[in-house]
Amino acid sequence: MTRPPVLQREIPAQQREVAAVGLPKMQQVAPGEWLRVDEAYEAQLAEKARLLRKREADVLALLPEAQDAAAELLTVVLAEIAMRNDFKLEAGGIRRPDGKLVDPDPRRPLRTLAALVQEDFCLLMKEGDEHVLKGALLCFPASWTLAEKIGRPLLRIHAPVPDYDPSIAARVQRLFDGVQPGRPIWRANLLEYHDPALHHPRREGEGARDTSGDPQYERSERQTVLKLPGTGAVVFSIHTTIARKKAG
């Protein structure tokens, strides 16, 4: 049985404008705007829960050296949502915007994040001259596969991306080196898809996704970069929006 797609009404106008600028132009995140809650919140979190039940190995990876960074990320997210009006701290845990209660589990920080926020998270740590992907909660990949990227540096991760040339790679690495704790930055992309599935992996060597004809869906990722103050790990978070493409 085919599951109905999880769709938002539209791609936010500001996100569409930022996506048009291209790599790796970044914007400052306004206070309180790191994490987003939209009309797909409940449905996206239900899909995350389903994927973790059915395909955990495909959507979650955490190398031993990133355990502390994952724990710190959970602490930072909990502090962030504590300042929001749509989450409520209660004796039994955290009341989500959709009314469900979540009891945070510090022993499983990435799973806890999957039960609280729409964003996916990648944890990168500096090794030598590059940042390396050391852990991720990636329930909603847009044409890449976590198992092929975990443990690899930024340049190797982006090897299949035609536009990710050495100049772009150097600029992105400088961006990761320069991001400061408490000052997240963001960018966005905008892609066309025939398939509106949130979980849309693609392995290297399979070629580019099919954009022939007239794809009916637009997919945009609001990507933020944040440095954790304790471990120094860089967090790359992804808020996914999928909407039907408007006529004209």
C-alpha cells in the first residue's frame, strides 16, 4: 500500500529567494529561528518514527568519537525549545506542538531528537584540514545515502555533486572553520522531483535523479550550520519542505 505524501502548502518565499543565490552563500539565522515547526510537523515526525522502527540502520549512524557531540546537540536543542511557546516543559517530559508527550532519553540523543523536531542533523568534526561526518540522523535524504558518507570528509562526501568544485569546497571548509557558537547561519536549495517521498536515498553511481518531463513536486532544504560550544563539533541541520509545484 502506497503511503500518501507528506506535503507542505508551499516553499517559503524567503527560502526560495535564498536558494536562487546558490552555493555556498549563507544568511544569519534570526534569534529563535534555528528550528522550524510547520504544518507538516506531526506527519514528518510520524514518518521519522516509522523509519527508525523499520530502517534504523539506513537513517541513523553515530561513530564512537561523536557520542559526546550527539549528547551536547541534544542539550542545545532542549535549551532552544525551552524558549519556544509551542513546546511545553512538564513533569513527565516535553509536550510537543501536536500535543504528544516525549520523555527525553540522554542515552539515545539522536532518537530523542527524531521525536521532537522536524530537522535532520549531521555531526561533523575536524580531522586534519577537513571536517568529517561522524554521526547523523538522516531520515529525509535528498538523493544521497548515509551509509556511503559516514566517516568521510566534506570533499569526498560531495564528490558526486558536479558543481562542488575545489573552489566551492575550499569556501565551504572555510565556512565550517569560521562558524561561531551561538551564531548559526543558513542557506537553502530548491529541487524538482517526480517522487514526493521524504525518504529519498540515492547511491553513488546511480546517476542523477530523473528531472525529465514536468516534475510535479518541489523539494527545498533549509540547511543550517551551527558550532557546538563544548565539543566544537559542527552541526548541519536540514528542515525539509515538499510541496506541489504551482502552475505557471
